[in-house]
Amino acid sequence: MFLNLIKSIILLGGKMRIPYKRLLLAIGICSVVFIAGCVDTDVNPIPPSIDYQSQMKVVNLVQGAGTATLTLNGQSLGTAEVGSEVPGSGSDFLTIPSGAKTLAASFGSAANKNYQFAATTEIKFRVFLVGTDSSNNAVLMVQRYIWQTKDSQNGAKLFPADTGWVAFFNGSPDAVLNSVSINGASTSLGNLESGSAYKYIKLAAGTYSFDVTYDTDQHVTFDYTVASKGRYTAAIYDEAASIKNTVFVDD
């Protein structure tokens, strides 16, 4: 476009007197300079990579397998006895790069095993190891986005004042969870089978008596205090004949 403009000026210059030639040439040069001056050279470069992250803990609920020594993609996580988690209770969730993962478990009383899963970007979750010493697998239970934190605008709906939440996870290899009675108010768990979870139940902050019915007429009971803005997962584990429970703090 600019070359055509200059050519036109030159052609016209052959037919016009000198003053007009000089005027057209000056206009052409100024136009080129003005347009070139409008180009934005202050451009932010595209970053070479983006650091996608997730948060996780690992829970060992494998019946009869004993203590698990855990590594994630070659990184040592530590050990977890049956019914416990890594990082341990009261510790922050482990922040890891998102993507494909290999969780290697070396059990005290079972064959070693590698579990494959994907850590979804921006998700906070637990990996529950469930089953028996002869047959076990890993189950992921998603809790929330990592940016939905307490006392933040993004987390306001998840952390209302004077309110807590309790979810349920069946880590027993052979029991089916039927319902839970919380201070006498019953909620169906929909016949929750091994490796399955039931959504968070909203409760006012306070102390509660929980009575979980399994295998139609069997019961496991426990008391727990739900804190304001607290989120928890109650896990039922071990075989039906020796059922156990523990409550994990999510937030």
C-alpha cells in the first residue's frame, strides 16, 4: 500500500510543478512515519510453560496389607498404616504438578503394587487404597477446586459460617453401607458399595452421634465434633466382621 502511494506521488510529480511535487512527497513520507508509529511493540511474551498444580493425600485402607510405604512418580511420601493417611492428619495436602501419576505402594503384608491415575488440574482430592492384601486398587475422591479456600470469595458457598460438611466413604472390601443416622435423623446412603463415596451432608457446627448401618442390620457408631467451616470425610473400612471407622479432616 505504501509503495503504491509513493509510486503515485512520483507519477504525479512528472506532471506537476515543483512546489506541488515537494508537497505530495512530504505528505507521503509523513503518512508512512505516522502509520509506522502506531505499531505496538510493547507485547508481553507468551510464557514457555504454565505450572498446573493439584493437591492430594493418600489413605491406606487395604485390609490385611499392613503398613504402606508410598512413592509418587519416584518421590517418597512416607508411610501410612491401615486407617491412616499421608501426609498425616493435621498436615497440609501435598501440592503436586498435575498430570499422569504412578503411585507405588510397598506393603508390609502384601505384594507391592503400582497404581496409575491422573491428577486433575486445580483439584484437591484424596487417593483411597482399598481392597484386600490379594486384590486392591486406588479410588480418587474429589473434594473441591484448590482455589475455593476458606474466607475467600471463591470459597464462600463451601464455607458458610457456623456450618460444617461430612461426606462418607466405604473402604470396606465386603460391607455395603445402607444409611447413616445423625443425632437420630436418618439419611440413606443408597447402598454404598466398596470404593464408593456419598456426597457432603451439611450440618450446623456442633457435636454429633453418627450411627452407620451396613449390611442391612449391622451398625458402626461414633461421635464427632463438626467445626464451623470444617469439611470432613468419614471412612468406614476393614472387613464386615471387624468394621472400623475414622474421620479425615478435609479443610
